[in-house]
Amino acid sequence: MRISTFYFFLGVFSLDIETVLDLSGESISDATTFLAGFESLTATTSAVTAIGNLASRNSPRISSVVFTAAQISTLGDDLFGTLESMKASLTSLLADNGDESVEFLALQSECETLDSGKQVRLASYLDSSGQIVGSVNRCDGTADDLTTSDASVEMSQVLDSSCAFDASSSVITIAKALGDTCGTTYDVEDNEYRIRNTLKLVDSADSSVLVTQPVGIDVLLQGVVTENSDAGLTITMYTDSSYTTIDSRTTKTTSIGQPIYYEIGVTLSMDDIYYYVDECQFGTSEKSYTFLRSNRCYSSIVDTMTTTEFLTGTSAPQQFQFNAFVFRSYSTVGLKLSCKVKLCLNTSTTQNCPDITDQSTPACDADFSRP
């Protein structure tokens, strides 16, 4: 991967003020090799200077990358994981320069020419709230003068009016919640839900499809979260049972036997994805105790409690408390709370969320019970 290509195409475009990485000229054999080259590239002095200078002028929150249709085909199901890895690299680079993080990395098509003669490209991404966002923009960087009489964005399957986008007549930028209809697919692979759909750039003059571009996201089926982790899951500590005041102390101390209040959340918010806390433990790498166990079994020894349902949508946090404890004859240095969180689907075609009210659910161990 050539630094000259990266540096040359790093520029500021009008309207949304984007950082655009045009990688359409790069050779891509597979995702792993490409990402290794990208990591090396963003570590060079020239790349740091280019992105740092751009960030200091515009503090970019939105970035996009240009791939050809052939490159997208080569990356296949690894495309959106690749974009997430690139976003993480850029965010880390910007953080090292004291700049804002990259909120998302949109996928941009190559330029296509409308019947009117205007050159346009399709930009698309799926944000963390599950909104598909698609935008038709001019390629020359001038102020956009496009209307729906020039072009439109459509989903791969327009089964009914719920699949159609509402677009302003003056700005072709659409946003729609990603549901389990309109061609959306959910596949499970490598501990991930791979959620996919397709957007089309259509020339309004003759209804011809100029660009067909995938949109999607990869969501981990499960993950372990600690207070300082950053993997799409969060733990927030609170000062009391109202869960209104965050405990922001760097070093937290609680008297033995006094309650510790914490809240777990999922950064992704999508209507068809739910989550539950499978287990939580407290202790050190040398000694720990799992006070919340599978099938919603809570330890009565440390008065484990919750104020929320076992299964909730990703837009809602789950709140818990337990009484502080230590282990006799063991060090208290490095005490840490960690929880295993699992995600599941509840769509018209897939329902794989657990039902703990089922009679076949195993009973809790001694000193454990369900609330």
C-alpha cells in the first residue's frame, strides 16, 4: 500500500466536511493482508502529519473510504469488519494528535455519471442506532445541487411502503431504521451477527441502477465487559440505588458489606437485537467470585439484586447491585468487576433469545436464587 496514494487523496470535501480516503487504486487480495498494510501505513510520519493537519483544521467526525465494486467483492463478508478495524486505527491516530474520534466510516462508491451529466457517488453506512444512512453526493466537491429529480437511493427490496426512504426534494440524504424486512439478512459466523442489506443509486431520468452497494454491521454475539473496556459494551458505576450520579472516582473504595451499584449497557441500539447478562464476577486475577450466574441466578451471600428485566432491548441499560466483599488472606490490589454479556435476535424469522421461565431451565445452585 503506497503512502503517496493515501496522502494524495486525503482531502476536505464540502457540505459535510469529510476526511475521504480513496483506496480505489490499491490492490486487495484479502482482508488480513490489506489491514496489515493499512496499519503500517497509518503509523508512518507522513500519514500522521496528513491526518493530524486535516484534523486540526476541521476536527473531522465523519470519515469515508472509497472502494471499487471489485474490491468490495474481494473483501466479501469481511468488508464491514475491515471498515471497523480501519475506523479504530484512524480513531487511535487522531487521539494521539489530541483530536476527536471517527464516529463512523462510510463506504463510498466510485463516481458515476447521471443522464444529466452530473458525476455522483453513493455514500452509505449503518450507524450505532441501527439507522441505514445513504447519501448521493457530487464528485467534484462543489456545493451539492442535487434533487430527487436527479437521483434516488433505494433498498434492495421495496416490498411495501415501509421499505421506501423519505427524501427531501432538495437534499438526497436518507435514513431508515434497519428492520428484519426489506431484504435485511442476519447470519451468524465467527461469534458475530452479520447484518446486511443493499442500497442502490438510481438515475431518476431513466430509472437505471448505477451503483449497488452493501450496507451492514458485524455485532458480537457475546463479550466480557469491565469498567475500562471498549468493545461495544459498557459498565458504569453509580453512587446509590437511584442510578443518577456516576461514581467518577479514579480509585473507588467501598466498605465491606456496603452495596456497589453498577449499570451495563450496549453501545449498539437496534430494535431486533436484545441482550442479557450471563454472569458477573468480582475479584482479582488470583481470586474471584461469580456472584451472578447463568439463567439469572443471583448470590444471596452478597445480596445480589437487579431493577431490570432479564432480557432487554439494546437501547435500555440493565442495573445491578451487590455487597462489597474481599477474600481473607488475599490481596485487594487489582480488584475488578467483569461481566459476560450475550446478545440474541427476535425477528420475524429468528427468535433465539433464552426463556428462563421454561420448566427445563436448570435450578440455581445453593445460596443462589432468581429474583
